[in-house]
Amino acid sequence: MTATANTPAGLLDYALGTEPARPLVTFYDDATGERVELSVATFGNWVAKTANLIQDDLGAQPGDRLALLLPAHWQTAVWVLACFSTGVVVVPGGDPAAADLVVSGPETLDAALACDGERVALALRPLGGRFPQPPAGFADYAVEVPSQGDRFAPYAPVGPDAPALQLPDGSLLTAAEVVGRARGTAAELGLARGSRLLSGRSFDDWDGLAAGLLAPLAADGSVVLCRHVDQLPADRLAKREESERVTHTAY
């Protein structure tokens, strides 16, 4: 299992070294009909590219705060792990004016302009598509990330004591504490190796981050991440749980 990993990046490294071909994140958007499945290897490649973007193009430093203004989405999960990999502190739903940089979806662009640092926008279109017209004052993630390197190495090691996640109540978790809480949540949810958790929670708090990524990763499991799942009739949701071999749910 992942017992020896003491950072979130270490959890991903373990998965990459053991079962890179297995599914890790399966994403549904029930407002658009989109479905995307990412293996551990594919997810890891997106994380590496995004981490290189953060470290090199955005010039972020370990300890910088990133306001994450994104819904539950596979690209949000990528950004969370990429920040952890670079030592940048993730602040889900954070105040852009108090952040060193901000990452925003299309619905929060006006609020994100309050950040004086680097600003990145995600269109959240199917297949990771770009904005038809790039928003003024933002780098378009879909334009910037493809050219980034497929491997990532931080300029400075990100250890277990590095700050990693600031929660809405103001508490600041280190990388090791994120891993510890992820394992604890996995145990609370009953996850084990091979478990497949369907999550309809947002990424704005610990419960959503844990269910939507961190707990399944810590348990050697996988997640079926559903956006706008409230728009899905009960019978179709039941069919999804069956077809995706869901073992646990979190709404």
C-alpha cells in the first residue's frame, strides 16, 4: 500500500511505480454529457506538465498561496497535485486578493481579477478545450500547458513538513498532515485497495478534496468524479454506479 509515502506527491509516485495503467480519475459532467477517464500515468503526466507551468512559467515559489476557484473537475484534481508537487499552498475557494496567484474557471473570472499575481483561467470545456476568446488578464491553461515537459523535478525538495493546504477554517496542513488525513478519511469511508468511490462533492473543503481525489489515492483506489450529478435522474445514477463498478459513494 502507500504506507511509506509521507507527501501527496509521494502517493502519486507510488501509484505511478506500481499500477500506472489502472484508472485513477473518471470524470462526468452531467450538464454537458462529458466523460473523461484518466489512468494513473495520464493523470501523472498532466500533473507534471502543470507543475512545470507553475514552477517555470508562473514563477511560483514554495510557500506561495494559490487561490483555487474551480469546481470539482478532473483538471482541478490535477492542479491540486501539481501545487503539492511544487510546494505551492492550495487555498480552495480562497480570496484572490490575498493570494500570490489564482486559478479560475469561467464563472469566477471577475472575482479572480482581484489577484495581483499571476492569473490562470480554465475554460473547463470537453477534452480540455481552450477559451474561444482568451479572457483579458489571464493565461489560458489549455494554451499554456501542452508545451510543458512531461517530467517534473522541483527546484527545492518538497518535504513532509512543507505547508500544503489551507482550509476554509484557516487551518494550514503540512504535506504529511494532508497524507495522514487522507488515510484517515479513506478508513472512515471504508476504502481499500481497488475501491472505486463515486463523489458528487465540491472541491471547496476537505471532505470534497478527500472524496474527489486524496482518499482514493491514499487507499490505492480510484474516483468517479461527478459534476452536476444533481441533474442526473436516480435510475441513470444507479446505472452509472453499476457500469463504473462503484463500491462506495460520497454526496
